[in-house]
Amino acid sequence: MTGSGNINTDTPTTPPERGQGATSIWEVARAAGVSHQTVSRVINGKPHVRPETRALVLATIEELGFTPNRAAQALAGGPVRAVTVLTADTAAYGYAAALRGIEEAARAARFTVGISVLEPDAARQPQDVIERLSAGRAAIVIAFEAAGVRALDALPENLPVVGVVERPASGHVPDGRPQVWIDDREAASRATRHLLGLGHRTVHYLSIPSSTQRPSQRMQGWQDALRAAGAPVPPQHPAGWTPRSGYRAARGLVADREVTAILAGNDDLAIGVLRAAREAGRDVPGDLSVIGFDDAPQSAYLNPALTSVRLDFEGLGRAGFGLLHNLLDPNAAAAPPVWDEPELILRESSGPAPR
């Protein structure tokens, strides 16, 4: 590894002025009137530093705007405060929002974050995955799809790893490493019940790919609600993740005037449905209701504005990092993982069934 670390044995003749910024622990030590070994112990959280000295060093670091070099800390034997996020996507809304939550929580805890993007055929062997991790081997895997699930399964159990996953079929934390998820099965069921309550005879579903060999939890939630209501359960329509895949999957569906309600597996698919409906001469929501999933920011500004299930991906990312922080430092007293429950956001694209 190469870099421009702050390893330097020259002692400055004068300490930097306030606000000027220190470039090494030697400058912090001189300004605080302590040894550089003491500064190193404070930065690395080592014991045997008097409370008043620790407070003085921390105040000096704050005053000088000094940022410890994490690579130098690792070389010096200090704790490695870095985490690698493994993810198959950094642009799709759910992934990007979860990444944002992880990064915010990590930055607040003074961790650095690296990102490794998993190609569709990646993560076939444990060593392939391990080589992607930074020093310390701490990782968060966003496993919303098959590549992420493979990476999570491939990492050895003895590494500090947390999974941000699709809801398990059981609804319970499986044995093994910590995981966090949103109950999108119940959220899909709630959205379906809402459409049935508006008088629609049934609801059709455009599905996103599942992260496992089983049907996705969103699909199962849709089926749960239809069966509980005694409504017909039509075949699901497989799609991908993008507006184009939603458009292509929906063209034949919206051409059928008996179809009056569609639940899409994410907002991008719903955007494709709206386009297909417009081309087919269907009025939304006059004779066709459409609900999306995730409540991506653009959903409120479509025409018509999209009714969608809001999922707290940022909170999920923060919770995932919180679990990892507790694994790395049981004494960190990190806040318990918390994220908002799914919420159905009603807008213009859903309404009563046509008479």
C-alpha cells in the first residue's frame, strides 16, 4: 500500500497557530505540551492516560483541526477503524440510501468507509470476497440480490460482518451473523389491502428479482393479502429493477381493461407502468390505480404523483453500522438499532375502482 502518511520525525520549531491545522501527532504533542506517545495513545483509545491529559489532547486536536491518519494508526498497531461495504449497486434508490445511512453513522463514530461493487457473477469463492475488504476485515454487505447474498454467505463466520438483507422468510433473525431488514412483506400486504379496500376486485403485481431462490417477500405479502380477502390471485409479472423493464412487463397488462390495480415491486417499475398506461389510453387513477415501492424522491413529482410504500433505507443503513460497531467494540455503547416502519404514502396514482 502506498500513501502520504504522517510519519515524520522532524519536530517543528513552533506549534501551528489556531485554525492553521496540524499535520502530525508531533505538532499536536508540542502544542499540548505532552509526548507524541501520549497523543498516539489518546487517538488509539489506549488506557494509561490521565483523564485531564486525555481531555487536553482531545481539545488540542479539535483546536488544531488535526485528522488522524488511519493508515498510520494501523501501521502503529492501533485499532483499525474502517469498514468495507459490499454492494451490487450504488445508484438504485434503496442501495444508495442505505449507503448514505451507513456512511453517516460511520463518520459520526470516526470510521472510514470503503465501497466494493459486486459484479453479477462475483463472490463465488470466499477468498474473492475477503480480498475486497480493508484492513481489519470489518464489512457490511447490502444483500438485496443474489450477488450480495453470495458474498454474505462466503465470508467466514469469525469476521465482523453485518448483513443488510431482504426480510427472511421466517421473519426472525437467523442463526449466525447479525442482520437487519425492513418488513416489506407486511408493507406489500398493506398496500394490496388498501387497493382492495378501494373496491378493486384484485391486484396485479410486477415483481422485482428475489435475492433467494424463493419468491420475494414483497410478492409473498401481495399474495397474503389477496388470499386473506378471498380475492383472485393472478400470475405475477416478472420484471427487473428499471423503468424500462416495468414498461415492457406492463404493456400487455394495461391493455386488458379488466386490470384496474397494479402494485409494482419498486418505484422505477411503477414509472414504466405509468408510461405504458398512458400509451394504452388508460387514465390513472380514473380506471387504473398504480402503487410503487420505496418512495424514491422523484415519486412525488411524477404526473400523476405516485402512491408508494415508504421504506427507511437510511435508517436501515445506520442500524447496520450500529450492529457492526457493537461487534467491533462491545463497550462503544452504540444506540440500539432503530429505523422507521414502512408507511403507505397516498398520492394521485391510486383511487377507487372504476364503476
